[in-house]
Amino acid sequence: MTAVERIAQSQYDDATRRARGDDTLLTLAECRAELLTALDEAEADPGTPDSIQRAMEPVRAGLRVEFNRRFTRRMGDANPRKNLIRLSAPLWPRAGYAKRRDTLRHELAHLVTRAIDPRSQSHGCLWHMVARRLGCTALRCHSVPREDLARKPMRGSAVASCRCRNDIPLGPVRARRLRAGTRYACRRCGTRLTIAD
């Protein structure tokens, strides 16, 4: 299948999904297909520079996508050495189709950029150019709600209290130091913190 045929098939698939109200991109297979479509679209664009075109082939060859259950703050990341894109399993279903599509293309831009220049900055000028060619908004932050995805408390952590409030979370190092006698003061009221065991 040529690049133009793949683009036509992708556009048909997108139209079919929208008609059914099924804008998903929830499975790894769908995500990988979206990434390959982004590469095809950029390849078919006559304005895409040769350096980007050359960098796309090695990225396409070994491209891998997987979900990571530990990502509760970021939507995804890219590992150029492994040619791997990891996506947040908890946040992915909460994001809309447009955000998922943009995240995939954002991370793909990292892989292509590093294939062009391994020393390039993560969100530098080259990355911005590649991201725009791949159809990404080139924004760094997401707005997916994650209120109820609080991290599990670390082992050894504690909760301290003071005069103005009763729930100041402490990491394991500060909790250990407070138990050993180090004095910490509340930033609001200035009173000494005590562990609420």
C-alpha cells in the first residue's frame, strides 16, 4: 500500500469512526496505526525537508508502543534508543480523541527529532518543526483531569499537623528527620510541626 493509499484509508477510517461516534484510539494497535498514518502524511507532503524524510524510515521500522500504569502525571514519553513510545494507562481513557492523537504525534516528533540529531533539545526548534510537520500542536502540557489518581503514599511517609491545619503530607526523609528530632515549622502559621501518628 502506498503512502497516498494509506492516507486515504486513514481518512476513510476516521470518517467512519466519527459517523459511529467512536473516536477511540484506545488500543495499542490503533495507536500504532495512528503513528504510521502521521509518518505517511508527513512523507506525502512535498514541503517536508529531506532530513525529516530520511529520519522517518528507521523510526517506522522498529516503532513500538506500550502502556505504562505508573504514569499518573504525564500522558506519554518517548525513548529514542528503544524506538519506544510509552503512554499513560490511567490517563489515556480520560483524554479525548484529539488529545490522544496529539500526544501520539508529540511523542513521535521526539523519536524523529532524535533520529535527525541525537543531541537536539527535547522541545527545541528542530522538535517544533518536526512536530508541526507531523500534525501536532507542539504544546508540552496536557489538561486531562487526574484528581482521583493520587499517587500511593510512599513507604515511611507520614502526615504532620500544626495549629492552622491538620494534614501536611511529609515524604519519608522529612518524616524520619521529624521523628529523630529535627524541627520543622509550618509555612503558613510558623508553629512547630508534629507527626499525627
